Amino acid sequence: MFLALLTALILYCAATILIARQLSSGHQPVSNTPLSYYLAGLAVLAHGVYLCDSSLNGFQLNLSLPSMIVLMAWMTNAIFMLAGATLPIRRLGILVYPLTVISLIFAWAWPQSEQATTTPSAWLSLHIVISLLSYALLAIAVIQSILHWYQEKLIKARTQPALLAALPPLQTMESLWLRLVIGGFIGLSLTLASGALFSQQIFGRPFSFDHHTVLAVMAWLVFAILLVKRFRNGLRGAQAVIWTLLGFGLIQLGYFGTKIVSELLKLQ
């Protein structure tokens, strides 16, 4: 399904270019649903077609690194599109879509190893859905925090008035970031709890503190501290970005980092 992949890449790039033009000009679209949003929606559909071919085979789930990258990227964009229907976050696509393009190209170029597939049980399916939702919300929160921090810098420097005019108010951006972090933190908590309580039903083995679990717990602690600091001390700006990136980086390292190492060892 290379055609579906190519279509998704082209549409994601086109949506990015349109958002960049809107931001650079400070143009507020007359329509509540600008063309970039429609193009991104079509990109997600094409991405989904490619996902069905690369990651899903009937009731079988491909657990290889490229497959899981495609799946997580699709889930992130699907959640982003759904949230964008009601929340003023559509222009975060200026970062969401290029990162998706990079992820898809990386997954496509990654050397194919022996595919590990499984038929997910009801418990495993629920665990995967919760973890993917958590990952998607926290990924969007990272992008939101970076753009919010950059917006603060522009306001203090009194530069780029067109860009500032095209972005939501600073208070709205901060509120959205906080809601995304809280949602992702709740999802991460449920992921860890379900993995610990129902490890035998989900993974077919007793719960153990392996490197993946340790890094996930560390990420949970980082986001817990972040939320405590936010509500107690009003944490914001560059510090909020650092804490958000640190927590999400640990999640990336815990799953994709270990996955990359294990698959590289298989290829040798």
C-alpha cells in the first residue's frame, strides 16, 4: 500500500504548508474549517488505509517497530483531528504533521525484521487503546507547550504580530496544554494500573519491573511532579516545556528506545 503512504505524506505536507502560510500572514480564515483541516482529514484517512495494510491483518496486530510507529502516529493524528473539531488547536498541525511525515518515512525505511503478530485479547485491546490515547494526548501536549512557550517569547519581544494574531490567546493556549497533560496523565495512570493488576491476562506473564516499566513509572512521576508544581506554584513557560518534554521523552525511551535496540539485535 505504498500509494496510500505516499498520498498521506503529500496531504500532510500540503496541510503544513497551508498552516504555515496562514501563520506567517496572520490570516484568520473566513471558514471555521480551513482547507488545511480538510487536507489533514484526508491524510488521516490515507494513513489509516496504510495502517490496515502495515499493522493490522484481520484480527492480527503486527508488533514490529515500524508497525507500532505507524499505529501511534495515526492515533495521535486521529485524536488531534477530533479535538480540533471543538478546540482551537488546529494550527498546532504546523508541528504535528511534519513530525508525522518524519515518523512515517522512518517506519517505511526501517529494515524489515521477522514480524511478531498477535491476536489481542479483550484485556490487551483495552490496554493498547488506553495507552495509545495517553500517548496521543501527551504528544499533542508537548507540541502545545512548545508553541505556547514560543508565543510567550514573541509577546515579550513584541515581534511577529502577524503570527501572534493568528494564534489563540495565551490564556487559551495554557488552558489547553493543562487539559491535555491532565488527560494524558490519567491515561498513563490507567495504563500502568492495568498493566500491574492484570499483567497475566494482558501479557500472559506476572508483573515485573523491567526497563520498560521502570521508565514508564519515571515518566508518570515526572508528570505528577509537573502537575503538582503547576497547581501549587503556577509552573509555566520554559520550565513547563522542559518538564513536559522530559516526561514524554521517558515514554519514548521506554517503548521506542527499547524496541529499537531489540530489533537492531534481531537484525544482526
